[in-house]
Amino acid sequence: MNGSKVPNLRFPEFDGLLMETSLENLCDRIGDGIHSTPMYNEFGDYYFVNGNNLIDGRIVITESTKKITKEEALKHNTKSLNENAILLSINGTIGNIALFRDEFIMLGKSACFLNPKPTVNRLFIFHSLRSKRIVNYYLSELTGTTIKNLSLKSIRATRFVLPSINEQKKITSFLSLIDERIETQNKIIEQLETLIKTISESLFSKELRFPEFNDEWKETKLKNECIINPKTAALKSEFIYIDLEAVVNGALVKKNNVKKSEAPSRAQRVLDDYDILFQCVRPYQQNNLLYRKVDDKQWVASTGYAQLKTQHSPSFFYYLLGIKAFNNEVVIRCTGTSYPAISSGDLGEIPISICSLKEQEKIATLLSLINNKVTVEKKSLLEYEIQRKYLLQSLFI
């Protein structure tokens, strides 16, 4: 720990050394296990919440989150969580954190709760727990091999460096503004992604059409309109490899520079500009890609993808492969349980409807405009997250 106990970044109106204490001294109680909220709403639902439900400061309930009965809720209604509680994941997924906001939940054993004392600024504790020093401390305290675990003993022993209450408030107010902007940014992205899905479904189902087009769409099969897994050029001595983890939600999130001599056997699909990659293994994830050439290097994809070339609008076909109706057909044709997959032959047999090239281009242009807006908003989100990370590293010791 910094011997001077002074952060690297500080508001100018504050000075002097800071007090050091333990997290245990700042909380009335720290515990884990199954605990419910201190109230029960018989007209609402209770949910069983674990560490993976704690995302970026909030408890996130999804369709897969387990509901529990009124009887289960009342049985475990130990009133352990107070309205000031902070939740932290301690088993499996480590370090996820959320502020408790009186949600109707039972807390599973993969998360713990901290009840800060009334005299302590809850938000300061919350932001401190996301600081680099404390995160690194928790990582160093993990036990277990297959499933990692963080003990309550380690959590209680967490060292905190506390400024005055006025400085705590200033720091938390500043960081909360960043958090609010990040939350807003996430909502903007979510709304845009919902918009593009809604418009895509309407356009490809022909419920929505541009007024200048009224001709019938052609009923055909994917293999008749695209070349699937064409013969490609030979691999160069070194290339950029796209594996099944490299694409997420239509975006390339990583690239691997590999030598031919060290490349996996799946590295076979040499890409050209505007090729489409369709994820054949676990296709329900819909991690497809419209490849755009950005340099003179050779790019090669895994055989876990189907490579599609078309003389039509590639962007139109990329969005077509993402609609619900097409993916329902894909799922029907998948084989396997742990890693369901569709063969390229079965993929080609899927029936599709296509319009004229001009209408294809008009549809692709509209959807691309929204998609580009999503990309811009995601870049802004990343910038805010980088700012927050820097502040968490600099404002706390």
C-alpha cells in the first residue's frame, strides 16, 4: 500500500494524510448464504440471485433467473440485508458488485452482503471495492482450482483508506456522474439494438416496405443465392486468424496473428472483402460477421464458420441471416447437444425470400445506418469506461 496514504489524484480543497482501517470496522455485518430482503411483497416476485446477477452496480434479473415461492422467501426472511447493503460475488465469478435497492431477492451462496454502518458513505465503499488495489487484493486471496472462492475472512480484512466524509461525498458524487452516463449509454445502445431487430423483422417479413417497391419477392434457398465455403487461396506463412471467440454481436473483438506452421487445423477459410461469416457452431449466439478488408494482410476464419459469397448485396444477406425466421430454421437443422451445430449443406437448404437488388441495397443502407450508430455509441461507452477505470485507479489508494 502507498506508504504516504495519499491518492495520486485529489480534489485541491482536500489535503493531509488519510485514515486506514478494515472493511470489517466499516460494516455492521458481512455475511453470505441465503438471505432475503427485509420485506416481502405478496403481489410481486422473489428471485434467487447469485454472483452472475450482479452487473456493473445493479442486480440484473433475466428470463433465466430462478423465481422462488412466497413460502421459500418467508422461510429465509432473516432480514440480514438492510437498505444500505452492497452485494459482492465471491464464488465462481469473482468481484461482480451491486448496490441493493430493496429488490425482492434471496441471495445465494456465491454472493456476500456488506451492511455499511449508518455513519459510513455507502457509495464510497462501493466505489472503493472496484478500485485496482482492492480488486488485485481479492484476486491474490482466491482459493480453489476449478471454481475460485473468496473467503469472508479476506473480505473482512480488506484495508480501506478513508478521507473525511466531505471528501468521500465529493469523490462519490463525481464517480456517480460517470456511472450515470455509462448507464445512459448502455440504455441508448440497448434501444438502438432493439430498433434494428424490430425494423429488420418488419422489412424481411415484408410488413414494412419502401413505397417505391411493390414487386413480389423471390422464394429460393440460400445455396442458390450464395456460394457457401468456396475454394480459397492458399494460406500464407503468416496471417490473422478469426476463431469462434473473435466475433461478438457482429463485431470483431479480437484478432490473432499466427504463423501457418503453428495455426490450428480449423484455419482454412481465406477471406475476401464483403465475405459473410455465419457461426455454425452454437449458431443461436448469432455471432456472425460481415468482413471488411482493412489492410493488406491475409485474414483466415475458422471452419466453425460458414463462408458466404454473393453477387447480391452482402449487407442485405448479412442482416437476413440474423432474423428470427432464418435462425429458427437453423436451430431445427442443428445436431449435437453440448455444441449444437449446423452443416454447411443443411445451411444452404434453408428457404429464404429475396427482393430486387435495388430494394436489397435500400434495406441494407437503412439497417447499416442504425448499426453504424450502435458502433459510435459503443465507442463512446468504451471511452466512459476507460475514464472510470482511470479515476478508480487514481482517486483511491
